[in-house]
Amino acid sequence: MDHSTSSVSPNRRALLKAAGIGAAGVAAIPLLTSCTGVSAQPASSTAALLPAPPGQVEPLPAPPGQVEPLLDRPKVTSALGQLEGLIRDAMERTGLPGMAVAVVYQDEVVYSKGFGVREVGKPEEIGPDTVFQVASVSKPLASTVVAGVVGQKVFRWTDAVIEHNKDFALKDDYVTRNATFADLMSHQSGLKTGSGDLLEDLGFDRAYILRHLNQEPLDTFRSSYNYSNFGFTEAGQAAADAMKMSWEDLADDVLFRRLGMSASSYRHSDYEKAADKATLHVPLGNKEWTAKYRRDADSEAPAGGASSSVRDLAQWLRLQLGNGSYEGQPVIDPVALQTTRVPHAVSGPALAPAARSRFYGLGWNVSYDDQARVQLGHSGAFNLGAATAVSMLPGEQLAIVALTNGRPQGIPEAICAGFLDAAQHGSSTVDWLTFTAGVFKRIDESDKPEVDYTKAPSTPSPAKPNSAYMGTYDNPYFGQLVVLEDGGKLAMRMGPPGSPTTFPLTHFDGDTFSFESIGENANGLAGALFADPGSGSSPRVTLDFYNRTGLGTFTRAS
């Protein structure tokens, strides 16, 4: 059927070789033991146990393998006392309809509460059991699931994905044969950011999208970082293939059922069936929001399709802080899990000599705070109406998750940052909401179309007759495009054969028409640029919105 259009704006490789490692290598060992999961004793620590020769000062002990905890229960309790104020302030300043937040400290859920309403205009309130679409917080959940499979010795993080999914293919044969689970889950396959996303927006399913990734151009393999939902999804799907089950069943079996996460699922249908669920909202301005869109992320489920409650996610955070154990029982192999939480890729290179770089693990952003503590986190963002964030200080045994039912504006990130700031300093030292909102505003502005199709030329060149553009056009990536007449006006139809989308076309200038972009990546009006038909029919048309990686030209069918 037709859909009407609408828009919104590894384990690590061994560090030591058989030959000598030198003084620098010895000095580095204690700093790295927390990343390897191995309790190594450097040579210098042995020397420290020996008495100093006469006349020499006793050597200092070896540096610690990790920062000792700087927080205690009174500090965390004080921050918890300020948390509700942070939440209510953010909701008042933005008008956000609803939010739920949970905090885990030393294996205890010390906070779990909901605020606001599930849907604007309706009375039902949000609580700890309200189910939200968590968007890209799905990724650290998914890497936990895959770590569970790695821990069962079904495959290794460094195994080639093609060994478990024979249909896997990217544009370069070497990458196809060598890309590993770790490569894909750390966004280092070379796939560009957004690869496959526009197919999802049109309604194509996971199988179709993964089959067509081999047409996407690639950046440099293993030396570039490009955030890729469908590269990540391929790794999750290959893990499920290795277990001979669906991804959704694998997540249930390895993680959700074992932790009693009964409200959690990677099936959109389960979210839709939930009686207590938060609806997506987008802002209208002046602190007003509307529930306008739905977002089915089944095609990219491992990367963005999970739904859950803060009560459930708190149990997952207990598992994470427990290094794979839950309620005293091992659930996920700790070595496999730790591999997800160390840097695999430089996601944000330092811009100055004294600045800190940012890193990506496997489904986790990995960074180091002002106190040199490891901090893990991830945000989730649906432009159609959901924003989520999780942040964790493993060395402090402290974690927070915030889920909202509104389009990303930096709100959950501000709540997480403000809470951790208050725990460390006694109160927030930064207006985090202003800071994070500015970041998201710059992201939005960077995504504006290159051509503003809302401003037509004052004296546009006339179009040819509609018949010059009408017909069927082929594209090996997006499939067929049909240009037709609808009520005397041009329109185009594309997408999965069983459920295409029809886009009305509006004349802009000459052989160029505009149409409204749709879906998660929509950014307003886009252009359909027909080749000059001369005295006959146009031989091809390029859709600039769908041409971001050079795949958006459709050729008239013979």
C-alpha cells in the first residue's frame, strides 16, 4: 500500500613479544592490566620488593592499574538528592513530555522513577516500568549479547564475519573476507556513516539492506571511524546466524530472560503491544510537543531497535558493573565483556596536544574523565521522537540511565552528566542542558540541505510536459522509481514493491522538481533533477537526498 509522505525537520592483541619489551613496555603494563582482564605484575614491582642498596632511597611502588574509587555512599546519596531537581528543571525548560531515570551504585538500584506523561494530551503517567524505544542504547545492549556468544566459544571477536554469514559482502573483496565482529561493532569496516539508513527510511527490511551494502562506497578499512548502524547490525545478525536463531531470540536467550528483563525486546511489535509505553514526540516550539510519528527500527534491531524500561535497564547495568555476573551468578564471560569496553577506534581525535581523544569500543563510547577514570556511555537518538543516554563509571561501581519520549535536544545527556558532576563535586559545576542543547543544535544545522528548495527562483525556467518525465526508472540500490501523474500533477513512487511511498513533485526550475524527504533522516525539501529530455523523454533522474554516497541516480528502463 502507499504511505503518505511527511517530514521532520578484540580481545586486544598481545602487548608483549617473545623478545625484550624495553623500559617503556614495562612501565606501561600496570596501566593496561585493567583493559586486558589479566592481573599482571610488572618487573618494576618485583624490584620494589627488594631492599635498596646502601645509600639509595627506597623506590616508589609501581603505579596502580586503575584509579582508586573517589566516591563513597554519602557523595552518591547527596547527588541522588539533587537528581530530581535536575530532571524537573530540564522538563520545565523544554516542555519535554516524559522521562524515566535509574541509578545503580555498588550493585544496588538506588533510584528508579518516572516523570511526566506517556503521551501529550493523555493522563497516563510514566513510571519505572514504562517501556521506551531506546534507539542507539541498543548498541551496548547488543554488544553484551554478542559477548555472551563469544564467551560460549562459538566464535571470537577477531573472527571474520563471513565465516558465519556467507552472504556478507561489502564493496571491497579484501574487506569482505577479513572484516571481523570487532571491526563492524567498532565502526571500522569502512562503511560511511548512514550507509543503508535511507533504505530503512523507505521501508526496506534488514535482509534487503544488508544484501545491498556491497554497493556502498568504503572509507579506509580499520583506519577510519564512521558510525554505521547497518555495519553494526550485520555483526549482530552474523552472531545470530552462528547460533542458528534470530537476533531477537538470541537477545532474549542470552540476556533478557537471564536478567528477568521481561519488558525488554528487540521486536517492535513487542513495544507496540506494551500496555505501559511512552509514545514518540517532536517539538512544535514554545515548549509544546506533539505525538506525530512512529518509528519501526526492526531492520536495524541490533543497532537501534530495542525497547526497555529503566527498571529492566538497571538490571543490565548491575551486570555491567558486576563484570558479567548478576545476583552472584556468571552470565556473560568477563573477558569477552571487557573487550567491549576498551578503545578499538579513535572516534574523536584530540585537536590540541594537551587535549583528550575520545574512543569507541564495541557498542560503547570510551573516554577518560578529569580524574583519569574510565567512563563508558552511549546516547540514543530518534529524530522522530526519542532520546536516551546511559553513562557508567565502572571503577566507582556507579551508572545512570535516562530515557525520554522526545526528539533529541541533549536532555538525557544533561541529566547523566549533571548527576555524575554532582557526585564528584557536590553539585553541578556546569549548566549541562545549555551545553548539550548547543551540541545538538549544531548537529541539526549541519544537516541542512545544500539547496534550499523552499526558495524557488523568481523567474524559473518552464518544465517540459509531464509526459517527458513520466515512466519507470531503475536503480540497483533503491530499486524501481515510477514517475506518474496524480490528479494532473507529477508524483514519484519508490520503496519496497509491496509498500511503496508516493512523493508529490513540485516544479522548482527547468527540469528540477522538489519533494518532501521522509523518515528518520528527513531534512525538509529535496530535489529530483531530471536530465534534459530534449524533444523526447528524460533518460534519468537524480534524487539529491538519496545521492549522498553517489547511489541516487535512476536510469529510464528500456
